[in-house]
Amino acid sequence: MMNSVNLTGRLTSDPELRYSASGTAFANSTIAVQRNFKNQQGEYESDFIRLTASGKRAETFANYFHKGSLLGISGEIRTGSYEKNGQKVYTTDVNVNQLTFLESKSSNQNSQSGQQNSQYSKNDPIDIGSDDLPF
């Protein structure tokens, strides 16, 4: 069986980092992914997809990615449900297995301030998918 998702987009908020009682890190955020076609008004729409990460990957996600960051995600779909006011609510998230920087830190800071900078450092993209990261 295969459950594989690859996304490219921008974070809509800073990742929220929390720790469980046992000390495991968890991070959540949402990525905006532009659709490949225009709507009737001639504009591109976006889908907003919830991301979750755990362990060292969650800490890296929260420490190095911020609102507006352009990134690549590889992961898998996770579904769940819970009860709210007697109604069953269904959830769909992408569990992050791999994160990739798609722009340099200075490019992201410039795009957040309204400036455009298409210069990437020679080391981009940087793959940070391993749980064996030194930081």
C-alpha cells in the first residue's frame, strides 16, 4: 500500500511547538498550496493543508520555518475524528516525514517585508528529513 504526499507552498503561520508529558515534541502549522488552474475570475486559488510533525523534526520545523516560508513537504495523510457538541468532526492532516528549504533565509525575510529577491544560496534546497539531525 502507498500513502505518500508531496507539497510545495508557503506556511500561513509560524509552526506551533508543544511537548507531551513524556517530552516528545509536536509541531503544527498550515501550508497554502496554489492550485494549477485559474477559477472563473481568472485567479489561482489555494488549498490550506494542515501539517503535523513530531520528534526532532517538529523542533526543526518550529525553529527554522516561519510564516511565509516557502518549503517542500513529503509525508503521509493521516485522518482522525473527535466529538464536538454531539457532532462527529473528521480531520485530515499531512504527517511530515521530510522538510526542504526552498529559499534562503534572506529571501524569506525580504518576501515578508514586501521586497522580492530571487537569489538563492548555493546550498538551497536543504533537505532536513532525518530524525538524526545534530540540532
